[in-house]
Amino acid sequence: MIKRLAELYIFSDDYKEKMRFIAGPRQTGKTTLAVKFLKEKKLGKLYYNWDRREVRDKYHKNPYFYSDDILGLPSRNRKWICFDEIHKMPKWKNILKDFYDAEKGKIRFIITGSARLDLLRKSGDSLAGRYFLFHLFPISLRELVASTERNNYSMQKPEKNGMSFVEKNIEEPKYYQKELDLLLKFSGFPEPLSETKKNIHKMWQNNYLDAVLKEDLRDLSGVRNLENVANLFAVLPTKIGSPLSINSLINDVEMSYPAIKNYLYLLELGYLIFKISSYTGKIVRSIKKEKKYYFFDWTRVEDLSFRFENYIAFELFNLITFWKDNGFGDFGLYFIKNRNGQETDFLITKNNTPWLMLEAKLNDENVANHNIRQAEALGNIPLVQVIYKNNIARKISKNIFVLSASRFFS
């Protein structure tokens, strides 16, 4: 079993009595993570899946049905309970509020789910101040390396500046190309990654999309014809690497502008895709309002160069989400494009200030001049050209590096 970085922080005593919400794509291991933790605490029977009729029936008969299970356990200083899929219950937020207010200081709650947990954060409601929201995404290279090497790792906290972060990430001269190739071929989802079989991977992909559409988005969205969402999703792999024009999609999928915009939102809500926006601050003649979309399952992109860019986008999105979840700062992920068509793949900001630029390439070790100029214009921040090619670690100048992804993200 691959050890997840989330194990190091989600259940920390630092968060005291707050409920721990764990959101993220389906089948990334949210339930596995919670059940493993409960079993380690010898509290395995305090896991309740609200998809099961028997759990819902118990609740209707006795709202505090879990009390009997707690009484049957040896006395402990602290009890933990996991409610899985409770967000599918009517008025689930009121249910959780009642549980939390009644048991605060005696029981700590773990809540696992997907789209609705993120939606909760975007709207005011009665649970405000009672929980912290964390995310569990597909497996990163760092997690995979830690498991295959059987070594321990600590939380990758952000350094004081982008240069310190780069130096920290390359201080260990090791390359993990085998692990990187596994991720690029089978994705970071535990099931296909553990099987490493092409046919199983393809079958898993087909079943996964159907499950998200039918089990996550149908009730949440109210959209009747989810096949239109699937059709849009099927077109998106060819759009990776460039800002997405909704107008250009109208002819491809024969849908209206409002429908496409709504379906893109649903695909985000279901953790099938994520987006990054163009950065406009301090960039002369920047392109505004454009967005790029990437897949959580980057293996849906056939072209290797674009698949690699998608993978790099995921590693960065995963990293800054972890930093934000843990209160390490207000980090953002952007791309840069000016009106001359010159583009830099990624820019990380901290508290709205440029922090680190990155460019994704398969084998090209030559850094484009426009990328160097952009890094200088943004305050001489470090620029890293991350490449698929193995065994590369070059320092071009004081702030400019060319590094193998197999080293930089491990």
C-alpha cells in the first residue's frame, strides 16, 4: 500500500476538535486513508458508510446510533468516527452540526466525500468554524518514491522564497525515472497504478467516468442529459497545452456557450479536471481572462509532450493545494501569455507575489529568451525548466535551472 502524505497532517492534534473533511476525486483513497487510521486506533467499527441502508436506518431510529458502538470499546482519551458519503443525505449539514455540537470535546469526526464538500466551502452555512477542509488527490511522484524506497518523508513545507524551494528540491542527487514512467503511463490513481496493466487501466478509465457522472454529478447538478457532459469531456484531451476557447468548442460539441461553460464547471466539481488562469499582474501586454484546463487523470492525453505538461500541472496544483490546506500561505498557480503569443507554462505566486516560474519540456534543454525575460520582469524570480529527459541538472545562471522531473518532484 502506498503511504499518502495526508497521513502526516490530516489527523494531527494541532487541529484539536475540528471536523476533518477530506475531499477529492473518486478512488484516490479517501476511505482507505480514514479506515486505516481508525484501525490503527483500534476504532475500526466507528466507520459508517451512509450509502448503506443499514446505516441510514439506524440513524432514523436513533440519531446518536453510534453511541452504542462507542460504549462497546475500551475506554480511551479520544474517540474518532468516520462518516463516509454522508453528504448524500438530505439536510446532511444539519445532521453534522447536531453531531458536532453534541459531541464536541468528546469525539472527533472524519468526513469523506467529493464535490459537495468543496461546494460547502464556497457557500455560507451553519458548519462554518466547525471543520477544516483537506484534499486527497492522485498519488504524486514524491509519494510513490517514498513507498518504493520504503523511506520516511516529512511534509514538504514551502521555503521562504522560490530559490530556497528549488535548492531544497535538488539537494538530493537522485533520479526516479522508473517511478515517473509508471505515473505517466498509468496515472496516479491507486488502482491502475498498482495493477500496471494496459487493459485494466483502459477498463478502469471507462468505468471511472461513468461512476462520476452517474453517482456524483447527476443528483448534484440536476442536468438530465449527462451524455453531453461526457461528450465535452471526450474532446478536452486535444485541448491540453493551450488556453481553452469556449467559442471554438461550440462547433466541436454542438452545444451552446452557456451549456459548455456549465459543463466545464461540473467537470471541475466532479474532480475530473482543474483549471489555471492567466497571470496579469506586472506582465506587459498580458492576455486576460484565458484559462487552461488539465486532467487529474493525465493519461487521458495521448500526446506525450502534452501529457507530460498535464502531469507537471498536476504536481504543482497538488503541491499548492497542500500548502493552502495547511495554512502555509496563500499560493496560486497561473500561466503567462502575452499578446505576442509568448507563453510560460506555470507561475506560482505567494500572497499574490510572483514566487517561481516553471516551463515543461520533454527533452529541450534550451531555455527560451522570453521565459528568461519574464522571470526578470517579475523580480528576478527563479525559473525552472522541468524536462522528462533523465539525469539532467543544469544551472544556467544564478536563477535559471534545467532539471529532470524525476529529480525535481521526488
